[in-house]
Amino acid sequence: MTKKLFLFILFAFFLSFPSITNAQDFKSDYQVEYYLSEEEDYLPTKVIFNIKITNLRSDVYVKKFSLGFPKNFIIHNIKASDD
């Protein structure tokens, strides 16, 4: 599988799942960085998501946030933080 095809499939996946938010209450900013490397027939990829959620109302707070991935993705080394 070529790198371009892999990137196309990855971007198509993320664009095909709309996020469910109430636009009046929150603002979400996403910065996604992809680091690709090629090893024979394997394409290990490091992906960093920087997601900033801003409350637009003082009486409403984000209670839950999630990211979904296909079952065939091998995911490890997950780190999350909140300031």
C-alpha cells in the first residue's frame, strides 16, 4: 500500500464520521500531526491529536469526549492531558 493511498483512506475515515456537538455551547479546534515511516510492507504511523475545546457558555461544561477508531487499527501509547 502506498503512502498516498494510506493517507487518503485515513483522511476519508476522519471526514466520514461527523462529530456530535452543540455548536452554540462549545468550540473545538483540532491540530493533527502525522509522522509516517516505511518498513518493508508495514507503514507505522505516529499521530498526535491536539484538541482544544472551549466553552462558549459559563453554565455548560463538557462532561465527556471521545475519539473512535476502526477495530483493525493497532493503537498503543495513548496519552491524554488536561490543563
